Amino acid sequence: MTDFGVYTKPIAELFADAALPAMEDAGIENGDVDAFYFGNVLGGAILNETHLAPQVASHIGLPPGTSVQRYEDACATGSLALKHAVRAVETGEHDVVLVGGAERCTPAGTGIETSEMTRIFGSGAHRQYEQAPGMTTASVFALHTQRHMHEYGTTEEQLAEVAVKNHYHGSMNSRAQFGEEKTVEEVLESPVIASPFRLLDCCPFSDGASAVVVVGESAAESYGVEPVDVAGISHQANASPVADQPNPPSTEMVRRAARDTFDQAGFGPGDVDVTEVHDCFTGAEILALEALGLVEDGRAGPATVQGRTRLTGDIPVNPSGGLKSKGHPIGATGTAQIVELTEQLRGESGERQVEDSTRALAHNVGGMTATAVVTALEART
Amino acid sequence: MSNRPEQGQRAASDDESERLTHERWTRALEAGEPMGLSCGDCGYVTGTPKAACVRCGSRDVSTVSLPTSGTVYTKSTIEIAPGNQGRGYQIALIDLGDARMLGRIADGDHVEIDDTVELTGTYEYDGDIVGVFEAR
Ligand SMILES: [Zn+2]
């Protein structure tokens, strides 16, 4: 994967910076790739570029005959592409699939001002019943979080602790867009975006790319590298508009996806050593910890304050710094989580290594809490 | 009694002229008489148009009148928004009887969770109409 930040280079060049090293790391040649699943969300709206898969495949030199396709499922795009890659390999349709994503959506890199970018980001909301009253991406998670605060007593200070923890983790990640540490006071003094979220409760606009290679179980070791197993992956949807979601702050689709993924993997939330969650907003991490079953409902705020989700805690969450610190180039986020967890399971994460990790979990949410993908990874022993 | 249609006939609820469309929903809202859909199979009531039940998939859905006053389920005040939306406005998920609907809170008003609110008008954004609510 690339460093996350601000880029002005073409999407294909940005993706090449992630894909070519990923293929080298996997020990595969371009001619080995049977299929290429590419994630990109806002190319049409921002860069006037759609149908990007053939263009990107051509740029990185995938031969004619490679099956190429673009995926778009809002912020869960990369994980949806990964799910299709895993299923294609499982069913024997393909043996080797390159999967990843790239996005250019920063105001600084595109020249689009923040309010217009906020409108474009809001395109994942229902036009008639959500965009019209004024819902934004931040405000859907804000609505869930306000209700969570009302029901469980979750506080703004507890939300701020999520940001502080993720910036601390990000300070050890050279790829992070905002890798400097923050204090609770700095978070609480930053301007309101959508209450209860302040600027430092929100992930940034980011550019970047990420890629992974998925191969069949028996072929994995023939490439002479250290693979990790996809132990389970599940994609579940929720109603749109949010008004029709059952118990909205429960992010019910995450609960279904987690149950299904743990069933496939043969282990449960208590067995997970390291987790990457979709912390687009601090409140989103609180909801994720509970929906995944890592802590009981209503306890994610206190668990965060107690340090349980820090690198040194008993349930380390977002060692990469998460979307909050590392950044969130939308279509690249899902597979960036997989890159982080693969490195964690291989023991390659340096200063931010979670010791003796053998089981990992990724949580990627898209749109107005209408899509979730939960993925379980396991080290080969 | 049985009101199941004979094969080849269409159930009343499957008749497009009876369906709760966006246009019909909008006109009702503008008249101050909000409409939703009630499911004859699972009982779920939705506050916005659908072609079938969002919970169980049943086509046996019929339009129902929704009350004009309800309770705030959750809310947020938005400071950073698309340019034409302004800033510092509040949105809220509002329980109107058995249905839940996202509404806009009247400019200058401020609501909390569990407050009682009343539909007092509509707001137009980019050609679409939504309900405006005020604390009672
Ligand atoms: Zn139903």
C-alpha cells in the first residue's frame, strides 16, 4: 500500500505504487493473475473517470485475458472486492486474484472545496429521504452515537479517547496521513462538524491506494512467501434509509456479518488478537467494538478509557492508527486494513506490533451504515 | 375471509395506482398529512415509500396516515454541510406513531432526545421536499 495523504497523480499511477510491490511481496508475476478486482468510489463524481478497471489493469501490465472489474460499495468497497476475490478462488473460478483500490478525494489534491466534497461524500445517503433533510456522512454516525450516549451514558470524553488512542498508534505508522499525537483537550476544543463529533473525531479526506493478492489454499505456499489464511469473510446489508434500520446504533448488519464470519472461522471474538475497525468517526469505533462482540453493549466507552483497546491492552484495536490517523482513501480502505493485519500476523509491524498475534479481525462499513464486511484472518502455524 | 387474489389478478396493494410513490408521499407531506406504509404480514410500518415491505419482503403493504406529532429518537446539529444546506441546522430521527422518519428541525429551534415535536411545514432541497418539525 502507499502512504496515505495528498496525491495529484493519475489514479492508475497511484494504484501501481501499491499493486506492483504487493505482487512482488506475494511472489507472483503479472501473467499469473487471473482476475483483478479494483475498488474506487468517487472517480466518476470527482475525476470524471468511470470504468477504471481496464485502464488501471493496462497501466500495471496485466495481460489481455485477465478478468477485470471495478467495485463500488461506498466505504466498504475494498472489502467487497476482497469478498468476491475469496469466493472466486474458493469456487475454483480463478486461482490468483489481485484485489485492491485507489481513491483521490482530498480537497487539496483535487481543488474541490470542502463543502462541495461534503456533498459528494454524502452521495451514499438516500437522495430523497436523507440527503434532502441535510444528512451528511458525519451526521449518520452522529445520530447513532447520540442515541448510544443517551442509552448507555457514553461521553464526549470517551469519544475523544478513541481519537487519542488511534493517533498514538498512528504515530508509529510511517504510512499515516496524520501521525502526530493528540490530547483529549485538543479533541474537545476542536470545532463541531456534526454534534457530538468535532473535527478531531472525524477521519480526514485522503488519497492513497492499497492491494493484496488472493490465491487458493493449496497454491499459497508454492509462491515461496509467508501467506496468511482468510478464515472467514461475510458481507451483510442494512436498510436504507437509516430510519428503517432496526435499532440503528446496533449496526445490526455488522452483528450478522460477525456471526457468519466467526462461524466460518471456527473461533469467536474472545480469540481475536488484533482488530482493525472502520473508525471513520470516533463513535463508529465505539459501535464497532460492541457489534463485533469484542466488548458488551454499552461498555465500549469505558473500555477505551481503561486502555483495553490500546496496543498494550487485552483487545488491541486499530494498531495502524485506523481511518482516523492513517487516513481514509475510500476505495483503498478495505484492503489497507488487510495489509495491516497481514503484517501483524507475520510479525512485521515493528514498533506497533501486537505481540504473538495469530488471529485477526477486520471491520469495514459502507454508506449510511447500510453495508458491512467482516473478515477473519489467521496465521499459518 | 380471504382477500387473496385469483391467479392472474393483482392484489390491490400491487396496483401501481395505489402504491405509495415519492410523488404521492410528497403531496401528502405538503398537505400536512404525512403518509407511510403498513405491512399486512409482519406489521412493520415505514415512514417513506417502498414497493414492498422493507422488513419481510411482503407485497401486502397499504398506505396509512401518520400522526403529525412524534418523539425525537436521536438528533445531530450539523455545522459542515453541502453549501446549499446552510449550517448550524439540526436533523432528527422522529418516531411518528409506529413509523420513523428523518426530519429537519425548524431553523432556530433545538430539540433533545425524547422531546415531543410537531410537523409544522416542509423544506425543499434540490427539488425534494421533506418534513420540518418544531418542539412542542
Ligand atoms: Zn413486512
